[in-house]
Amino acid sequence: MIPATHGSHMRLDRFLSHSSCLSRSQVKRLLHADRVTLDGRPVRDPALAVSEQSLITLNGATLPWPRSRYVMLNKPAGYVCSTDDPGYPVVSSLVDAPWAAGLHSAGRLDVDSTGLVLLTNDGAWSHALTSPRRHCLKTYRVGVKHPIAADLAQRFADGLLLHGENRPTLPAQLELIDSRTARVSIQEGRYHQVKRMFAACSNRVETLHRERIGAITLDPALQPGQWRELQALEIGSLPHE
Ligand code: URA
């Protein structure tokens, strides 16, 4: 894996809030007060693109390019992976580190789903992980309302037409754990995909717990709400295109 921030760009305001732990409004005020320079000149435009090669100062002090961070979290129910839903706390609020505000999740889980969520500030890495071309396998332990039909593994393997869509799902694997529990692996990330696959087969998902993304398995030592940084091998384990 290429060092994650090498050659990448980000907006100046994002860089400032990441590297100095300032809020967006504090950053705005500092920019307007000419306290920020880019390559020796005062700058005010928060949308300017900066890179690792840029020399950025705040109040005369040079700011370092923020380190890339990669985290696995055991998501509890009741947390959301995006900031779009103000009704629930976001998963990054569970990461008690000064750099947590800059993290976004690489692939989402629904608010009521639990288990493995990967968080990073490395946009290229999360993009690669979630790119449909990589067919990165996601594995879930799924509890359902009705007994699992005998032909379901075959139907998942054949592909299903989901409500409102005209392209069948790519082959998925279903392994029966007991009559109402299965381990399901999918290689796509469509909206509510696992729930909709069971709904298409007249069943209903009641619990959904993600165990694995690609080669990265949820660490069994992590209790719900706990996190740890990824190891180098995990960071470098992205599937090839
Ligand atoms: N599929 C779903 O339906 N929900 C999730 O949270 C993840 C996959």
C-alpha cells in the first residue's frame, strides 16, 4: 500500500481543522484574520487545495501534514455512520482520540446494525475499499424472523432482483448457522442490501452484525463501542481490482 497521504490533496479548511484540532468556525475566523499563510502568502479562501508539499503556517508556526489513521470499531446499535442523520450520534464520536473528528467510515452500517466499521481520514483508501470494481467481500451474521428456506443459498448464489431495481445482485454466499441464523457474504454495497435480499425472499432481517470486510476481521477483543487502530498488514490488505 502506498503511504496513504502521499500525493493526496485536501481543502485548506479541512487541513487546518485536522492538523490543529480547531473547529470549522475557528478556522474561518483565523483565515479572515490573515493568520494563515500558504507557501509564504496570507490566504483566506477555505476551499484552496493543499497537499503534503504545501507549506502552511498558522500564527507563524508551520503545521505538519496530518498522519493517516485507520481504525476498526465494534459499532453498537443506535449510532450512524454518516453525519446526514442528526437524530443519532455518529460512530466517530466513539473514538476517544484528538484526531477522531477527521475520520469518516469506509462503507456504512445501518443505525440498527452492529459490528465491524472501518474509519479513516484517508479518502483514497476508503474509496479503494468501497469501489464496486474491487468486489470486496463483506460478511454478516444475520438473524431473521422466519425459518430460512432450503433454497435460499441457491437463490442468493444465483442473484436476486431487489425491489425497484433492474439489475440482479451479484452472487452471494449464504451459510446456515441455525434455522433462523445465517452467515451471508456479499460483494456489493447496495442500499440496505442484506435486508432487501431477505425481503425479496419473503423473510425479514431482525439482527445484522458485520464480522468481516475483505481480509479484515472484527477483533473479538473489542466489546460493542470499543475500537483499535488497524495494524499495517490490515491496512495493506485491500483486495486487488
Ligand atoms: N445490509 C443491510 O441491509 N444493512 C447494513 O447495515 C449492511 C448491509
